[in-house]
Amino acid sequence: MPKIVDHEARRRLIADALLRIASRDGLDAVSLREVAAEAGVSMGMVQHYFATKDQMLMFALTQLNARIGERVAGAMDAPSPRAFLRAAILELLPLDDERRSESRIGLAYLARSVVADELADLLRQALPYVIGFYAEQIRAAQELGQVHADLDPRIEAVILYTMAQGLVNPALIGHLSPEDVAATVDYHLDRLFLTSG
Amino acid sequence: MPKIVDHEARRRLIADALLRIASRDGLDAVSLREVAAEAGVSMGMVQHYFATKDQMLMFALTQLNARIGERVAGAMDAPSPRAFLRAAILELLPLDDERRSESRIGLAYLARSVVADELADLLRQALPYVIGFYAEQIRAAQELGQVHADLDPRIEAVILYTMAQGLVNPALIGHLSPEDVAATVDYHLDRLFLTSG
DNA sequence: CATTTTACGATGCGGGTGCATTGTAATCGC
DNA sequence: GCGATTACAATGCACCCGCATCGTAAAATG
């Protein structure tokens, strides 16, 4: 075996370049040549690490998901279900430059999932996990007496998730400020929880 | 002046073809040639009625918005604020083939608005109108004693809108059935309103 | 009837696309 | 040292893109 290189590191290098382009100019602007240029490598190298453009796009998304997932996991030591839910949701919203960038990319992939089957499959698999997680927290809060017992954790979780997703675009195009977004989330949590802890 | 033709009818013919392609294969699949073929006309004719592709895309969107707007207006004679809000929101969700198609197109345009300024402008203008409408209904319901007086109509309207928007993708990729979607909306309205009328 | 204006249809151009092919330098096992 | 394998770089190909250009048929106007 020749020329020892870190295969995964190269793939991440390329995927990062792709995500920068997607954030800046949209998924439409992502081409093999553009990605190669952004990463500062040759087009041949991009092709060497990804057989097709679709594979590259999928890998970049898993890369992005992993990045976000780590941050959410970092909030898991929150002192209460409410604090954790708040942190987890705000992590998905475009409140600063980093998350704004991620939201732009995420929205592009979301739209693409409508016509790209493998992408839809991935989201279909991820959704129950995320919503289930929210539901679990709400259920835990109910047992702690922090949420009314007669609320449906499953549906409340769906509403929480969909509200967050729906907030993305109004925030991105500037209709809602970061403060508006945070206030809306807190307002909703105030209605869901009995205590502010 | 020669050859009497209905200018607007031709533009609608072309825009309808564009929307069919966008619904079927996404906005990426929309090209002058493809639109011309779908409409059964020559590419020269498409160019005759739209100077640029962007103008064509924008016109098609206003066409779509008008179509949806008419349906929402048709629900305005609902017997109560709650009934109207329910109808207006369900009108935006992919509960049948027609609205499923519209949702697919709408999501594609929504994602595009992140990188297309004129599109973002259009949405930025439309948002206050839609949300304001919801807020008005909630305020009216408060005066009728059908909604708790200490709720914020503006924020409740934002949550209502964002929840609806967030429901679109899970519904489109099949994570939520049409029944799930309707049940989620009704659940949320049950929490918002004091009466089920 | 002539002129002008509109409504197209056909074609071409420069540029970008994903992907295949080819060549080559480097490093391993032997 | 040597064949084999890996890691690229360079180039080419067939196709598609938006848009401009050119030609022409038809109808209203004088």
C-alpha cells in the first residue's frame, strides 16, 4: 500500500468545502469543480474520494448532522427537562452566524429531500429519533410534576419540533430577529411547562 | 397590432407547466426547454412571454400564491375564528394530492428564498400579512371569550404559522399521515381555544 | 396594397455539468 | 530492485443550460 493518507480526514476536508458553498450560494452552486476549488484541491482528488456527486452530498449531510448532534449532546447535562429542551431546540435555530449557516444548508437539504429518495429515507429515519427524544423529556417532566399530566407527550413533541422547523425560514429571511425567535420558543415552553426551571 | 392573443392566458399556461415540473421533479428540473415541452409549445414562445427564467419563476410563484389565496378566502365565511383558522391552516398542508403538490413546490421556493433575494423580499412582505391575519382571528376569539385573554395573539399566531410550516416536510416524506397532521393541528387548537366551536 | 408591429419557430453560441479516461508519482510487500 | 497498488492530476466527452439572434407569418393601420 502506497502513500499513507488519512482517508476520512480528506473526506471531511472536501465535505466542509461543500458545506461552505451550500451555505454561501445554495446547493445548486455545488459542483465538483466548485467544491474542488473551495477545498483547494484538484477535481481528480474529489472524484477519488467520492464516486458520485450524490454520495458526496450525502456524506456532507451526515457530517453536518454529526456536528449538530454533538452540540445537542453537549446540552444533555441540563438541570431540567425544560432547560434541555430549550437548549436542544435553540441549537437548531439560526441565532448566530454558525447556526445561521447550518440552517441555510439544512433548509436546502430539506427541500431536496422532496425529490431525492435516499435523502427522504435519511430524514424519515432521523425524525422518530429526534421527536422521540423530545417526547421522552416531556414525559420525564410530567413525572416530575413540571408538565400537566393530561398533555400528550408525543403530540407536544411533534408541535415543538415543527414549530422549531417553521421558525427557521422567517428567521433566515429576517422577518424574526434572533430575540424574537428565542422569545417565541420561551413563550411556547411557558405554556407547556408549569415551572420556569 | 397583429395576431390577437390573450397575453395573460399564455403566461398562465406556461406558469402552470412550470409548476407541474417543479412539483414532479423539483425546481432544479425547471429549464426553458423542459417548460416549453411540458406546455407543448416552442422554446421561442416561452422566451417571448418571459424575458428571463427568474421572471418566469417569480410569476409562477405569484400564480401559485393566488391559487392558494383564493381557497383561503373561500374559507373566510367560517362560523367562528377557530373554524376559520383551522380551515386556513389545513389549506396550506399536504392533506390531498392537490395540496401535496403545492406543498412540494412551496418548499422548493422556500429553500430558494435563502439565496434568491427577490424571492426573500416577496416572502418577507407576505409573512406579516399572513401572521397578522391569524393574530386578528385570535384577538377576535379573545373578545368572544373563546381564547384566554392573557395569551399573546401575535406570538400565538407566529407559533400557529411556524407549526404549520414545520408540518409540511414530515407530512411530505411520509413520517406523518394526513390524519396525523390534522390531529396535530386540532390538538394545538384545543390547547389554544376554550371551546371546540 | 404597403408598412409596421406582434408572435412566434429555429438555430446557434459560450459556458458549465458529471463522469470516464489516462498518465504518473509515490510507497508498500516481496 | 520490482511489480502491485494507491493517490492523485489532467484532460476529454457528451450533454444541458440560459439567452441572443434571425427569419417569418399574420394581422392591424395607413
